[in-house]
Amino acid sequence: MAMASYTDGHRGVDAVRRDPPRSPLMAPPPDRETLDRASDVVDAMMRRRFGDREPSRIELEDLYQENMSLVEQYVHVDKGIERLARQLGRSTDEVRAHMRDELRTLLHDKPVAIRIRADSLISVLDEGRYTSRRTPGGERALAEHEWFGSEPTYGYVAIDGVRPSGLGDDEWAGTDALNEWGREQIVLKPEVRERCTFTVGDSLIHKSYSVPSPLTDPLEWSYGVSTEHTAMSGLDRDYSGQPFRSRCFVEAQIHGDVTVDDIDYVALHKEPSESLQAALERSGVDWRVTNNSTIAEHGSMTERAAALERAETDLNFLRNSSGEQAAEGVHELLQDVHQLRNATGST
């Protein structure tokens, strides 16, 4: 059965809710008739809850954190697309087509990877497979049952290629939102893309902005349309720059097991410890150190120029941030910028 939602118990909900999809990835989006019926139900609920007034941003955020069925997710994303179209003075069909084209260009042939901490990477290499370390159950498990019928492995799409992990960790986001999960990168083989879905943004946290769709056939529902979230606003976004990199990412949901046979290579943010290097050698997995210093020394001119642009952007971002960690990050990036400028012949 589909999970409980904030519209449960009201007339019409049963007619628009769906059982969990049975396809290898997920069911197709609802048709317009189904979506319109569900929208009427959601609109009625909103009127009961807020009356004729427009809910505040905080009220909407609280609402979006409640459980909602998959079709209700589609309703909220659909309304977000309509709001954006009105703001831009364009038709919704035109905006939807623009989103699909933008996503296809963004995601075409881009690798899927997993961020991980060094100690967990050792376990993956020794066990021969990636195993979820998430506590079972909870809201995400309910959502996964609704979306896919089973739990996927979570990774990300390397939309600007496999770049160095930015500064930060799970306690301080720094310049790279993906650091919450670690600074080492397991880069998967290209064929893994065929069994991935994706969302722009976290599929649970941003569930009212984005619904998963196949990575190889991206749909506008996964665009992450939001008028409140700075990194997810508007069209023609700068996915490689700030604030997107520090506040957002393109999440990949990988369906099926992930084993060492699926690994193309591992990108480390620094030289490995003895225990990690031994695990890498035992596994036979290819690995390399990918950071600004290695790019300055061994990268192509194109790679060096891209790294310099990222480092300078991150430097400006941290200079406008507060705290001891930001100050330490400025010091580290100043060294990187100097090295990359020398490597590119910049002044």
C-alpha cells in the first residue's frame, strides 16, 4: 500500500494514489487527468489548513516535511513548474521542454559516483560490495517503497566531471555539499548509468521540488524546481559554480547491488593511509589522487583552467563566510590558487 499522507481520509485521495511501482526503476509519471484530480484534493486540503491566505515559507516547509504519496509529490512539483512559468512569463509547456533539454545536456554521459569516508571505503574494498550503513526504517524507507519498491544505493552524478572534493566535512559543509558523506569518491563504470534514477537535490529533503526519473531519460519532474531554494531557482543554472556546489548536488539512486566489479576507479582527496593503500592493492581497483595540486602538476590545460576557476570561486565564497574553519579554508585555497595560476600561466 502507498504510505500515509497529509491528505489521507479526505474524499478522492484513494482514487489518485498508487501502489509501489513494479518496474526495475519506477513507474511513469501520472497522466494529466490523474494529476488534475490529485491537485483538486491537495488544493482542498490547503484551503482547510490555510484558508484563502497564501501560506508562509516556513509553513510550506513544515508541510513539505510531512509524509506525502508519490502522486502528491507530482502535484507539488507541477505547481512549482506552473509558478516558475508565470514568473518567467512563459508557457508551462515551454518551461517543461526547457527543463528536459537542460537536464539532458547536463547529464549526458556523466559518470555516477559515491562519496565515502576512508574507513568505510576500506570496508567496501574488503567486503567486495557497497553496503548501506543507514539505520533501517524511517521516512526515507517509506518514500523508497513508494518510489521504487525497494532501497537503492545513493550516489551522485558528477555533472562537471570527477573533480576534487571541496573543503568541508559532515559537520561543516564548506564549499562542497557532498562532503557530508565523505571526501573519497568511488567512480562507477559507465554501464551503471542504465540502472540509475536521479533528482536534482536530495530526493527526500527536496521531495516537494523533485521526483526521481531515469538518468538516461531525464524528465522535468526531477529538475528540482524551487522559488525558495537559491541553488535550485530559475532556469539555465550554473551547476558547476557557487552556490550550487556548496548547497546542492544531483543525487543518483542506483538500483541493484554495487560491487567492486562496478567500480571504474577510486579518486582520493589525498595520499592514502597504509591501511587504505593495502585495501586498494588487495582489491585490484584502480585509484588516483585527485586534488588541485595533482591537477596543477599533471592535468591538461583545460583541467587546470577549470580547477583554477573553481578554486577562485570557492575562495571568494569562503571569504564571505564566517568561522575558524572558513578562515583555514581561505588559507588552503590561497595556496591552491597560487599553484594553479603558475600552472596555467595566469597572473
